[in-house]
Amino acid sequence: MLGALLFSLGVGTSVTATYAWYTLREFSSVNNLNLQIDAMSEDAYLKLYLDKDGEQIHKEDGYTKEDLGIKDEDGNERELTDVSGMYQEKWLNEETDMQNAIPELRTSYRTAFGVNTKDSGPANRSKTGKDFYVQNVFYLEAGMDCHIYLAEDSDISANQEQNEIVARTKGKNLDKLNQVAHTVRTSFFTDEGYVVAQPDDNDYETYYGGILDLNKDGTYDNKDNKEILYGEFDGEVPYRSEPKEFTPVEEKDITTFISNHGDGITQVDIEKANEQIKKENAKKIKDVTYINTSSHKEEYDNGTRSMAQDIILNKKATPLCSVHKGEKKRIVVSVYVEGWDRYMTDDIASACFDINISFTALFDI
């Protein structure tokens, strides 16, 4: 490790009225965005430029929420809604202009607009602002050739203090509110590729498809007496020749994801379907994080931390991109909540979460 340069992009995000992905009203407001730069030497520097309407703006003391489009000209917070990373190949393929492309996210399924079982379409932001997710184009400039990783203070977590207030004032379940962090994703797109990062404690795979109860009437959606399989999948929908027995779900426990099979309705064979459904290709934050071993000397000395283990983790870490001296590296940073995540239900309505994004430059090229 020849040197590390850290800057942090801290985002505090409140999901102030988030309902299940598939309902009609859900949004979050974004707060407390700031930037800090700490340069080690004259040559070991990293500058961040915000692309604002085609103009590259550099501010040593960071950018305001107005700069980033999180607030409008009247000071109102933008409204966001949950989306999905499914159908990524629609925008990221052999024909993609990697120098100029903007990542696309898909909008949610809505019963009010008919039954669209596969691609729900791009979540195009409205003329009034960034109504679906937070996304900004930046440029990185370094004084030396380097690889860019996330720093070890990068984190996605529930805002427990705010969630305690919500639980107390709205009669919500605090444990369920604190599950909101599972749904959050941060993505990074450069001409070298696309990386989606999720919380480290997500110990499950997210499938971009499944059977749903969109209107939560107590049975999974069906058409022509067959259950509907939504999402990104290949081939024909596999159905069971005989219905599978199930324990009825009580009304209070019904979510968009968990419901009952209708009487006389042919059931989707979800186990076989999962073999065909596209899975989310997301990395844990720790998998794209580089640990600055020089900052843990005291812990190594007193035996509370293992340098050998940290070195192993660093060898496994994947850089987000590289930056070469004299160039500006374009990086598109998006923050969103993944609608197909199993925790994206009404249980996290009004929950709050925090994000901290920090980058470390490893000057090893």
C-alpha cells in the first residue's frame, strides 16, 4: 500500500413514508449530504467534481442539497420511490457507450396500470426532479495513478434513534423498522464497469422475480386461473401439476410477497421458477472495501485485531475503478431501495436509514 487518500460522501436518508414496493405512494427524503477531503501530500490528492448541467464544479467544502438536486429551488425535499436493478442488460450491454451512459433502474409494478408481468419499464424521473432515486455524475481527479475502493467507514445502517421515535409515535414495531437498511443499495458506474453494493449483513440472495399479491387481497395475483410470475426470468413459467399444501396466512401477516394461494388456481412451481429468475448481482460493502492497516496499529499491538486477516481481506477486495494521473474519471453514484428485496414491505413504512460512502485511493498502479 503506497498511500491512501480518503474522502467521504455522507448521506443521511429518511424513508419517511415508504410502503410496499408495489403500492401507489411511497417516498423518502434525503438529508445531511457533505464532503470532506484529506490530502496526504502534494501528489497524493483526489478531487471530486460534480457534473451540473454539463459543467464540472469543484467545491472544497462540499456540495449543497440544491447542487445535487435533492432539494428544489424552493427548498423542498425531492420525493423518491423504490425501484429495482432488474433488466440491467437493457441499458448495460455490448452497445453501451461506457463513457456517457447513465444507469437505469426499473419502476415498480402497479395494478392501477394493468398487469405488466415482466419489464415494468425505466423509472424515468419526472420534470419536477429526481423522484425515484438519488443519482449524480461526478468526476475524480488524482495526482497519482491509483485504484479506488470504498473505505472501511462506508456503511448502510438503520437510524435507530429516529426509528425509535417513529415506533413510539406511530405504534410501529421497532425491530421491523430497523430492517430498512437491508433494502438500500448504492451503485457505482464508470467506463470500467458497474458495481452495486449492499449491506454486509444481507445473508440472502435477492431474486428479481416471484409471485405477488399486489393489492394484498389475501391471494397471489392470477390470470386465467393461473398464478402470475412477475419479474425477470427466462423460458416458460413452470406450474405445479398438483397444488402444494400451505399454511394459510393470517390477514395481519399478508404482504406483497407473502400471501395465500387461491382455491382452484394453478400454482407457480416457485422452486423451479427460481432456477430461471435473474438474481441480483450485488457485492457486500466489505467486498469493495480496502482496509488501511496503518490506522489499526494499536489494535494489532493489543491483539484485538488481526493484521494477517486484514491483509487477506485486502487481497480479496475488488476496486471500483482506476484513476490515472492527468485524467478525470467519470463515476455515476446512485442510491436507491431495491423493491425485490424481501424486506421491502409495509413493515418499514416511515423507517429511517443512514448511508456513508467513503473512497480510498490506493496508489499501487
